[in-house]
Amino acid sequence: MNDGLYISFWLPTVVLGAALAIKLPSIVKLWRDPLLRAVGGLLVFGCAVFVFAAPKTIAWTNRVTGVPNIAAPWVYSLLTALSASWLLLIIAWRNGRTERSAQTRRTTRLVVCVYAAVVVALWVLFALADVPVERIRDLDTYYANTPFMREEILLYLVAHTVACSVTARLVWNWSRTDGLDAWLRWGLRFLGAGYVTNLLFSAAKLTAVGARWTGHDLDWLNTGIAPSAACVAATLVAIGFIVPHAGQYLQERWRVRRRHRSLQPLSRLMRTVTGGREPFDLRATPELRLIRRETFIRDALLPLARRLDDDLRARAYDAAVALGVDRGRAQALAAAVALLDVVEARERARQPRPTAPEAARSPRSDAGAEAVSPAPAATPGPLPAAAPRPLTAATPAPGPVAATPAPPSAASPAPLASPASSASAASPASAPSSSGPDTTYLLREIQAVSQALRHPDDIQAVRALAAAPAESTSTHD
């Protein structure tokens, strides 16, 4: 075989290393969690297997130690430890929070003891075997009929096959469980596919070794199919661990960025009101940017929301429903119409007022001038200090105080309010306005309102239909 096939040994190493890097902070922080310990052991042993199973590493190990083929029991031991970590991972997964139960402890101890005994047996058998010729790629088939080495090869393959079969069956059963997160389900499917592919590795090895026992030569299964299956299996297993974490992380980041982007129309409208914008920092996280935008919008909305016209919002809601809009979106459109009405009214109030000559030519200004002009005409000079009350000089005729009816302002302080305000206070229809408009929806559902602002044509249609009854009523009056 050429070296090109064995370059792929580093692909699963890189992928397994990436999965370990993702999980390492959680493993270190929650080291007492048996599930995380099993995951950490699986990823560490997985990386080690492919590092030391590479042909160049095998040759280096044999050369450094000075013992021909000593890399074989070392790689077999790592593979056996990896198989044990698979079983420990399944035990921790299945039992969940009951990891301290007596049955779980017994099962864990059994797995550890059995596979530790297998590792010890591998080294004992290698010490008893006679393997003087260094074989880097085809050791399993070359020494398939050698005493003690034959038993060692069969022992590690059986231990690997048993662990892989049990793990694959349990993972596939778990992946079909109802109520799983989509990313976790896909991760389990990749894990199951990886363990099934590992069975192909064991099957290829066992078939090649068995062929040697019967006098046949199927070494290509050992040197070609088995390494490729191992690389694919390890890559699938690593992806199975990466997918749930990376998928959930990317999905959360995408949700935050999408929410931040969806608030842009409302944020832009609030900038025209406040003249400022939310703080911006290139180093800020997406979550912090979203919080700053939401805070800016609510701070700007709070003073505007108190001036909302609830009647206009109710008419706009009815108009949106009449246009065939569903009730949820109709509520957002109605809030947007009421908010735009307040913003436009505020902009109109900011327009420059008429100058003094224009105000003097207006009818209301002329009437006011006629009302107050007689007073200065009646007093051509400065008033004496003894008569400081010019408003009493306008009374019809002097007389006893009892005979003159007292004006309402002198009788009680109640008439300080205007008649219009008194009438509105006595009217039941104005009762809600005394407590202010309901701003709960606008301040809570800012995203829905911002989405409604993205459709100015819909808002214009709702405003036109909502204003139609008011215009027809004023025409009839």
C-alpha cells in the first residue's frame, strides 16, 4: 500500500481534536460529572489511537524503544481503552442523574475491570510472543498464526467488536426517542453511523486474520479496507459530538443576529425622535448589541407610549382585521399606526410657529386685541398707588357687596378648571385616558411592531381605513 492512504489518519485526529477542544472547558469545569468524564476519555483515547496508529508514528515508537513491533500492544491498548470509554459513555447517558446508584456503580466497575484486564493480557501475550520482524502495516495478518500473538490479535478485536456492537445498538435506539432536540438527534445519528462503520473495521480485520488461519490471503482487507473504515468511523464519531454543540451555538447566534436585525426599523424610527442611537462597539458580543438596541428602543418608546391614541389603535386594529390580516399581525400593525401618529404629531409640534406680524393679522389675535384695548384707553396715565385694582373699575356700578352677586372665582377654588376639562372629567368615555393608554403591548412586543414597520404599504392601507369613519363623521356634523 502507498502512503497516500495513511495520510487520512490525520483527518480523524484533527476532527477528534476539534471536538475535544470544544468539550474541554465543560469537562474541566464539571469534572465530577461522569458523562463528561466519559466524553473526555473517549475523545482523548480516540486522538491517541490515530496518532500512534499512523505508520510513521509506529516506526518512530519501535525505533525509540528499541523493541521491534512494541507499537502493536501500545496501539491495541489504546484501542481497548477507547472501546471501554464507549461503554462508559452509554452507561452515563442511559442512567442520567442516577449515576450514584448501586447498579450503575457495579456496571461501571465491571467495564473498567474487564477492559483493564484485557489491556494487561495484551502486554503479557506480547511478552510471550516471538515477533522479531518489524511489520508496520500488516502485522495482524503477518503474525496471525504466531503463538500468543494470534491470541493477542483476536483478544483486542473481540473486545473492540463487543463494545462497538453494544454502543451502536443503544445509540440508534436513543436517536429514535421522541422529544429530542434536532441537533442532538443528528449528533446521535452520526455517532450511530460511526459505530456501525467501526464494525466494518473489525469485520475486515477478523476476515483477513481468519483467511490466514485457513491458508488464504485476504491481506488487502487488513491493509486497505480496515484503515479506511477506521478513519471514516472516527470522523463520524467526532462529528457526532461536534454537531449538537456547534449546531446549538450557531443557531443561537443566528437567532440573536436575526432579532437584532429585525429591530432595525423601529430603532431607526426612534433615532429620529431622540436624535441619538444605541451605543456601538465592534468588540461587543451579539447578545450585548441586542440588549443595547432593545434598551435604547424601550427608553425612547416610554415617553411616546404615554401619548398613544387608544381610539386610533382600536380603529386600526379593526381596519387590519377587515383587510384580512391575522389578529397577531393586526395588533402589531395597529400599534405601529398609533406610534407613527404620535411621532408625526411630535414632528408637527416642532415646526416653527408664525412670527409676530403674522400672529397680529390672524383673526384670533385681532379679537384678543379688541377685547383688551379699552383698558389702556380708560387710563391715559399711570395708575395712582391708592388704586391698584384696575379690573374692579370695569364693574357696572358701585353698590353694597351683598347686593352684587359674587363671581364664581371668589366663591370657591373649584372653577379653576375650564368647562371643557370639567365636562371631560365627568364623561365616562374619558375615564381610561385619566390612567393613560395601555403601553404593555408596545413595550413588550417591540419586535412585532418593528416587523410591521417593514411594510409601509400595509400601514398606509390600515391608516386610510382607520381614518375613514372619523372623516365621515366630521363631514356629517
